[in-house]
Amino acid sequence: LRNLVLVLGDQLDADSAAFDGFEPACDAVWMAEVAGEAGRVWSTQARIAVFLAAMRRFRDALRARGWTVHYRALDGHEAPTLEAALADDLARLRPARVLALRPGEWRLAQSLPAVCASAGVPWSERPDRHFYCDPGDFAGWARGRREYRMEYFYRWLRRREGVLMDGGQPVGGRWNFDADNRGRFDRRGPGLLPAPRAFPPDAGTREVLALVARHFGDHPGGLGGFDWPLDRTQALAALDDFVAHRLPLFGRYQDAMWEGQPWLYHSRLSAALNLRLLGPREVVDAAVAAYERGDAPIEAVEGFVRQVLGWREFVRGMYWLRMPAFLDDNALGADQPLPGFFWTTDTDMACLRDALGQSLRLGYAHHIQRLMVIGLFAQLLGVRPREVHEWFLAAYVDAVEWVELPNVLGMSQFADGGRMVSKPYVASGRYIERMSNHCAGCRFRPGEAAGEAACPFTTLYWDFLDRHAARFASHPRTALQWMHLAGKSAAEMDAIRARAASLRAALAADSRHSHPPAA
Ligand code: FAD
């Protein structure tokens, strides 16, 4: 055996550089399903099923080309970790070399080459063509900056790549259409929404679902309605469906929420992108082509390009720039345990019940639900960032560490002290009331900060401002938001602090009763 090409569950791209020069006569592919990976965080059943089903389809597609794939399927007797599985197979197969892309997770990027070194097999890393910007380019952009802002990175990369550019100027005359993209639904709701194209499980996927139910039946969520795109053909169909039916209103409603409506105008493409069934370039090009044909307005297309070429590339750059220290960040000294209802959804807060419920059930929530409902609550409460990170990594079908961790620790929890975003994304229950219909059916009142009926978001918002006043009240970017604290009387603040303390105590007790079993 000349080359053993190592393919991880989020590297399912047959055109990746790992396969350049692949010779079926003397090379082979290695893939492994390992229960330890699914159990490292208490992953939802949907997340585990997406990875396993997509891996098996990829394996079958390579075998259909006549390639040898050494594939370790989950059968209850597998090696406990990916490292152990690889060590076993290196001893058995004795390849002259292992070829791979750099793993998307810092931990594996260290441990897998080390396994090869101990087996005396050279590990050779091929360049990664999936992304627009490699970590070296990002480090070059970042050099000399103390704070890293997505907006400047985005402009730099758009210029470099010539995406939505007209000469040296951004198409539409502006870099940023955020102001046009804050629409919400009126009282009548979103009306008839274009249902995203679904991909019902075939026989192979049904087998995976049965396996997940058998091995991981005690994990959160379920598998009913499982319909994710799992191979390249399906992912391309999902992209076409999004561009044709949802992209035109993607921008306007990108921040809106509506009870019981998980998808709205979002693309649902993140898992396909992160597993590499799709590349970011083809996704961005499809959106830009829709604009050029006059099928989608600039604010929708720029908004979408900003997410894929901007945020997605930016968070990856930040991940490789800051790991492994990133994982231990806790700039605001948060020390509260994760509330148990993050796993059970047993809460009276309607917005959280809805967002957490769909997250565990479907492995999906859109950006504003993650940032301004789930992440916001954890931040206002002051949950230990590591525990928030582990919950987010467990919940979503698109969760891989390079994208999840910077979004959680940097963007949502401000645990990096503002390296990634200029101020904490904090708001009261009023924000959720404005952007959704959740509050209408909730027993809490978003306009009240103290007393039994007060919305916990609102109580904890004022309490957060109060607790962190020393850090933010005099900073030019945050002073305005903190100035409102001055409008609260001493008596009001006392009542808010008392209610916040009792919420914290109750939630800490709740967390002790319903923590996931030790993974
Ligand atoms: P759309 O709303 O249709 O957006 C289009 C695409 O843009 C997405 O598919 C995604 O690839 C990209 N994108 C959008 N926002 C971001 C972002 N902030 N960072 C990176 N890419 C982005 N995204 C993940 O892929 N995996 C994660 O584990 C993840 N964890 C998150 C945790 C938190 C706390 C927050 C605030 C965001 C997280 N995101 C994550 C980003 C974003 O919420 C998801 O990419 C998005 O909700 C996926 O749904 P969609 O495909 O329908 O996205």
C-alpha cells in the first residue's frame, strides 16, 4: 500500500487535494465511525445520524469508482477513539504514507499526526482548497491588529476574490445592507412559507437511523422527520431550491423569528457546507448569479455572501489563530453551570422552549435563535463558556469545532474579551418581543425587569449591565448602552439584583438534577 488517504467525517469531498494523483491500484482510503467521537459531547441523534449517513454515502460513491475504502463501521466493538482505530489499522495495513487534509479540529490536528509518528508512518498534509482563505493568509491579514473585525476582513476578501465587485467598488454602492435586513413579520405572521426541499431517508439512511437509535437512543432529540441532504447530488439540489425559493427574501427576514417555524428563509446549507458536500465558492457564485439574472435583490445576495464568504471564513481564521488558548477563554469570569433545561427544554420561557426544542429535535436553529435567544440567555446568566461551547457542539447538525467554537466563545459569549466583536451582543426581552411572536404566548412580560412576571431575559439584561459596568460603562463602543443604567433607581436595581440572584440559584439547582450522563 503506497498512500492511505485519511478522510474524516467532515472531509467528504472527492475533489479535495487529498485525492490528487490517487491510484486505485496502490492507494486506499481510510474512514472510521467511532462512538467516542459521537459521545465526546452529548450529541443530538440528528447530528450523529447526519455524519454517519453522509460518511457511508461517500464511502459507497468511492467504492463505486472501484477504489478501496477501509471503513470501520460502528458495531459496538469498535476502537474507543479515532486515534486508537487509526493506530490499529496502521499496524495492519502498513501504508508507506498517510495523506490527509489538516483536520478541522485542533485536537485531531495534533493527535492524528502523532499516531502516525508513533507507528513510524509519515503523515503528509495536503493544502486545503475548500476555503477562500487559508489560515496563513488570515494570519497575514490579522498581523499587527489587536482586535479582529469581520467587516474589514470581509471587505478585504471580497476585493481579493472579486466577489460582488464593480471595478474597485462594491456592487450596489455599499458594503453593508444590514439596515435593510432587519425585517420582522407583522401580527399575521410569515404567511405561506416555501417549504425547503426535503430528502427523505433511503434504505441506507434508514439503516443508519436504526443504528443511531440503538447505540445513541439516550442522546437528546430524535430522528423523526430526518430529511437532510447527505451527498453531493442532494446538496446541489438543496442549493438550487434555496436560490430559487428563499434567497430573494433571505436578507429581509434573516433576523426574524416565528414560533414553530424553524426554517423561514434560511438556506439550511450549513451541514452540507461543513461536511464539504458543497464548496463555499459554488454557493456564493450561485447567489451572485441569481442577483445578476435579476432573480434576487442585492440586499439578500450581499447578506448571504456576507455569511458565507465573510463570517464563515472569518471564524475559521480566528479558530486557527487562537487555538488552543481560545478554548479556555472566559473574559467575563462567567461561573454559572448550564441550566438543565438546555437539555430538557423544560422552561416557561416560550422563546427558549421553541429554540431549544427545535435544536434538539432537528439539530437546527437559525442564527438569531442561536445568538439572540440561546446564546444570549447563557451570556446574561453568566454560564461557564466551556459548558456553553459543549452544548452548541452537541446540538447542531452543522457543528464542527472550527466554526462552532469561535461563534460561541467569541461572538456569542464575549469570552475572548472582544477580540472578535466590538461589544457583547446583549439585549433584553424587548428584542425578542420585537423580532418574534414568542412573547404573545409567554407568561413572562418582556417590559418588566423585576417581580414574578418579569421576563428573565430582561431581569438578567439589567443585572448583566450592572455586573459589568466597570468594564463597559466608560468604553466608547458600549457607553451608550450602559448609560441607561443610570435611569434605574437604587430601589429598582435592588429588586432586579434580588430577582437575578433567585433565578441564578434556581437554575443552578436545576442544572444539578438534569445534567447529561458523563460522556
Ligand atoms: P443561513 O442563515 O442560510 O446562512 C447561510 C450560510 O452562511 C450558512 O449555511 C453558514 O454556512 C454561513 N454562516 C452564517 N452565519 C455564520 C457564522 N456566524 N459563522 C459561520 N458561518 C456562518 N454555524 C455552523 O456552521 N456550525 C456551528 O456549529 C455554528 N454554531 C453557531 C453557534 C452560535 C452561538 C452562533 C451565534 C452561530 C453559529 N453558527 C454555526 C452560525 C450560524 O448560526 C449557522 O451557520 C446557521 O444558522 C446555519 O443555518 P443555515 O445553513 O440555514 O444558514
